[in-house]
Amino acid sequence: MNPPVTPAPALESQPVLDPQKRRFLYKLTAVISGGMFIDGFILGGIGLVMPTMTADLGLSLTWQGLIGASALIGIFLGGPLGGYLADKIGRKPMFVVDLAIFLVGSAAQFFVAEAWHLFVIRLLMGLAIGADYAIGWPLLAEFSPAKLRGKLLAAQEVAWYIGYLGSYALGYYMASAIDADWRIILGMSTVPSLIVFLLRLGTPESPRWLISKGRVDEGMAVAREYMEEAEIRDMESEKRQATSFRRLFSREYRNSTIFICMFWFCNVTPYFAIATFAPIVLESLGVEDGLSGALLLNGVVVAGAVAAMFLVERVGRRMLAIPPMWTSAVALVAIGLLAHVSPLVILACFVTFSFANALSTALTGVYPGEIFPTEIRGAGVGFATAFSRIGAAAGTFILPLSVDGLGVGATMMIAAGICVLGAVISQYLAPETKGLSLNEASAPLGKVASR
């Protein structure tokens, strides 16, 4: 088990960022968070319009499944590809290109006439947003000072949850109150996509990436304009290394790759399953208004993510990674054992799970950007993104089958087992990176633990 790490005194005594550098850092956080908001937005609305879309396009069950999973398939493919390209040709060009693709795809949804049109469009949108994970998080990590890095990276998950909840609520209102066409509901992602695309124009290249490619003078010039002295000094130890996907599985970084993939997988698998089918699950457990209960749970998730954002630099990463996963497991076991008790008790257990899961899931926006070195940071985030989407897709696909075949109680026990697996892996592999410079945090896991 990795012991907590005492933050380096030099980093604790860093001066406050000057106003110009702080404005840049918050703008960068906002435009990267915008990509996460859009991701949550497109995933949150598809389930609501599926019935009307099915009737309009005459969708078979196969096409319903393909369209529902198309964005997740795209993210699965786009994460590794976008991360590799971000490591190979730079964060800056990919940062704008991927949003341009997403913007075009969002607008194209207004004109869908056939099932395959929507499948291809949302597949391409998924490719772009998957790439955005692997471009934006490394870029933000590489500009952020150690004392703010966790908070700013955790803000990405807050943005995702707000996008998911906002899409869910807006889509429900537009469909029920004004009877909006499903194309308009899906195409609403064009608005935030255009805003984020315009704000991203002019974003500078990562100085750490420039230095890792041997462009030291360029990198140092960017760093002096936007970064603090402590972070500039930390960049002096950046090494010029070739981008290689194989390094993720080398003896040095194999444990890092295993940890972040399994940590992410074990957080999102039960979340996607329960969040997607929350109304059905709640109603089957006796909660009469399942939709209102689902909206409540999504609101609790946003609150948990916000809490994690403010706590991550206070209590550290391990405290947010491990106890909340055990809490999630206990809450799901309680649901499984108390499936026929009062609906209020069941709802309270779901609320507990949602809040605890959000606390630990917030770190899926923090750890990936921290634990890989610059030359494979994009590839590492991209690969972990793809692996997490296996869990998201599996949870979404398997839960209704499991509820039908095994019942809600057994299904909740399986979900609890996934949380236990994540908690055990985190207990042994999760590093404490609070207060560490980015070069220290991205050292192989054993070396991080020994600092």
C-alpha cells in the first residue's frame, strides 16, 4: 500500500499567480471544461429522444442499440487516436481540430433523414470528444501549478455532470412542454460547441510538450508568459523522448496504466448502468416517480463532483479515491439486501451511492493527467478513456438484461462487487500526488510512493 506523501515545502510556499496568468489559467480550464460539458450533453439526451426517434425513423432494435452506443464507440476509438496525435504533433492543433469536427457533427444532426446518418454523425462526434479527453487534460495539467492542478482537473468532471444533467432536463422540457422535434433536441449541442470552438482559437502550445520535442526556447518563452517560476523550474527536468504507445506497458509505467484503467472502469461501470436506467430501477423498487428520482440523483452527483473539486487539494487524492468507493459498495449492497423495504430507504441508498461515486469519479479527471510523463501523457489518457468506455458500454448494455434475468437485488450486488474491486486496486496502487510537481507526480508509481 502506498503511504501518503508529504507535499514538497517549496511548492506549498509558492506565491499567488499574478492576475494575467490566473486569467489565462481559468480561461484554459473553462474551454477544456467546455469539451467535457459537451460530452455529458450528447450522452444525456439520447435516451430521452429514443422513443420518438424510433417511431419517426422506423428503427429496429439493432439500430436503436447502434445509435445509442455510437458516441461511446467513437469515444473508445477517438481517445487513443487523439492522444497519440496530441503527443506526436502537439496539443494546440488537435485542441481546435477536434472541436471543429464536433461542431460540424452537432449541426448535421438537424438534417438527419436515415438511421445510418445519425449513427455515422454521432460516431464522428464521439471520435472528436474522445480525442478531447486525451488532448485537454494533458494540456491543462501541463500549464497548472501544483497547488491548483487537482482542483482544476477535477472541475472537468463537474462540467461533464452538469452537461449530462442539463441535457437530460432540457431535453425532457423540450419534448414534453413544447413538443420539440428530436432533431432539434439533439442538435442543441451546436450552441455550446460553437462557443467553445471560438474560445479555443489562439490557445498556446504546451511548453512541456515543446521542450519534450527539443524546442526548448519556444517552450520556455511560452512558460515565462503563462506559468509560475516553480513550474518553470520543474520543466528543466523534462527529457526529450519519442512518443511510443508501447511505453504505457513498459516495466516503468505498466502499473500506472493498470491502475488508471481499472480505477476509471470501476467508477463509471456502475454509474452509467444506474444513471441510464435510474427511472426503471427506482420504479421497480417502489419509488413511484422514477423520473423525478433520477433527476434528484443526477443533482446529487453534481454536488458530489463539486465537493470533490474543493476537497482534492485539502484531503489529497487517496482520501477521495478509496473511502468513497467502499461507501459506494456498501450502499449498493444495502439496496440489494433491502430491495423490498421502504422506497425512501432505497432512495436514500441511491443518494448515498451517487454522492460517494461522484467523489471518487472526480479523480478520473485528475489522475490520468498526472501519472504519465509528457511524451505519453496524451496516449495514456486516451487509452484509459477507451478502457473506461468498455465499462460504460457494458454497464449500459448489461444492466437491463441483468435486472430482467437476475433481479434488481443480484444486479446491485454485482455492481457493488465492481466497486469493491476498484477500492482494493486503489488501496494498493493509487499514488498520493497532492502538492507534487508534475514531473514528480508522473514518476513510475513506486517512485511516487517513496517520495
